[in-house]
Amino acid sequence: MFIDEVRIFVKAGDGGSGCVSFRREKYVPRGGPEGGDGGRGGDVILEASRDLFTLLDLRYQQHYLVDRGEHGKGKGKHGRSSPDRVIRVPVGTLIYDDATADLLADLSHPGDQIVIARGGKGGRGNARFKTAVNQAPRTAEPGQPGEALWIKLQLKLLADVGLVGFPNAGKSTLISSVSSAHPKIADYPFTTLTPSLGVVTYSEGKSFVIADIPGLVEGAHQGKGLGIKFLRHIERTTLIAFVIDVSEGGPDPVDSLEILRKELSQYDAKLSQKPFLVVASKLDVQGNGKHLAELLNYCSRSGYDCFPISAVTAEGVKRLVFALGERVDHRRSEG
């Protein structure tokens, strides 16, 4: 199950309290204070891991609490600090303060960490308060409370290429033909209900990550169809590939491309500035080729690169993959 948004409560450990204790031994006259300090409470740390691809585990456990530090003891013994608690999340996770909606961190690289809740300091024992004028202090400090808050985690997939299109445009067939990803494929709308990632090798030693985004419909930016639920996954992509159905009897391809571009720009104007290319899919069922000709003419007039393919017969797929790889490589070299 793909889960890309959860809300959890985190509570760092409280500090242990300091101890009030005096040294009392038979042959040691006037034994002084010997109360030890309390231990520090553990932190709550979020860490990005390349081994996770969903927030599913956090969906079923909403509360993450850290033990408090041990209290101080007599004979100058300090309490033990409690260990930190590390919560692993997928790379690409955004962390928000649930109360204020402030962005606290963007864990976009493997190993990125943030201390989301700091543990409380341990209190000082009475040995710390001994002075020349106060030889027998009976004062010790309580431990400080650890930080606690509700946070919202939101996953944005990290992919080089995002496949965007209407339901049944051929996105899932394409990603399954060029990578080892195996999304559900069927001849009815919305077969893809969650994003799929695949690694595509386009040259010796060179590859890129491609994402199949669930099909959009007109009005998606307002929540229609699967709505804006998955549009955010397109934000991190380097390149967008609009997959347009040119099969006989399919929707008007030019209208489809214009609607898709409009939906992305209305969701986020920055998406309209991302580099893109057009994939004319389903050549194997294009019929008389009328839709393909219309799309090619439109792209030629608009200055858009268009790649006709059939993911079923592999026609044009190799050329498309190499073009995607070159563009991704160029964007990487630009930094």
C-alpha cells in the first residue's frame, strides 16, 4: 500500500531529577552532600532512508514516545541518559508542524536527519549546590520536560521523469516496458491508484528514475478524479513526459495535451516552467493515423518535441528512452 501523508505525535524524553543525598559513613565525620544529577532525556530524530518508499509503517503507529532519563542517586551517581529514538522515513519526506503548518525540514537525501523533538536536561543533584556558606544543601532540581508536538509528514517522490496523462493513456504500459516496475494494467480508467517508480538504463552506466503518476482528469487541481492527491509528486521531477493517447476512437490529442498542461499550471505555476516533451502513445492501434498527425502538427507549430511510440510493440521506445536520458543528464550537469 502506498501512503504518502501521515500525522504523528512525537514526545522526547524528560530529564531525570537530581538527587538529595548525604554521605553517612561510620568513620567519616561530617559527610557532605553526594546527590547525583539526573540523566538527559532522549531526542526524537527523523532520518531519510533509501530503503523506504512509503509512510505506511507510520500510519499504524501514531505516537512515538521516548523514555525519560534516570533520576540521580546517592554516592554521587548520575542517572543514565535515555537513548534517542530514530524514526526512519522515505527520502523526499517533508515535515510540517501540524499546529502552524510551518515546514520544519525537507529530507531529500539519504541520511538526512532532523532532531524534531529535543529531550529535557537532567536536574542537578544537591552536590552541585554546596558552597562555603551552605555545606549541607537540601536542594536538587527536577528534570526538564522533553519537547512534544504533532507533526505532519508528506512524501514527494524523487524521480527524474514524471509520466503525466489521462487515465488509460498508456503510462503504466510504458513504465513496465522500460523498467522493472510492474504497475497494474487494464483497459478501464484509474487502474493506477498509486505512483510507481522504475529505474531506466539508457546507456552503459547511465540511468534515471521514472515515475508513473495516476491519471489526471480535467479539474484535477480542484480535487476531481484522484485530484491533487498525487500532483505534488510531479513537483520534484526534472522533466515531465505528457503521455497522449493517439489511438483511433480516443480523445482529441491536442485538447488532451492542452488540458493536462493547464491542470498542472493551475495547481502550481512553477510546473508550467518545467521542461517537458510529448509522448504519442498507442501507435499499434492508431487506425488511419489522424490523431497522430494532428498531434505532430500541433507540436511542430508549438516547438514541442514529440515522440510517437507503442509500448506494446516497442516501436519508438528506444528513441524515447535515449532522449529522456540525455535531457536528464543535461539537467544534472547544470546542477
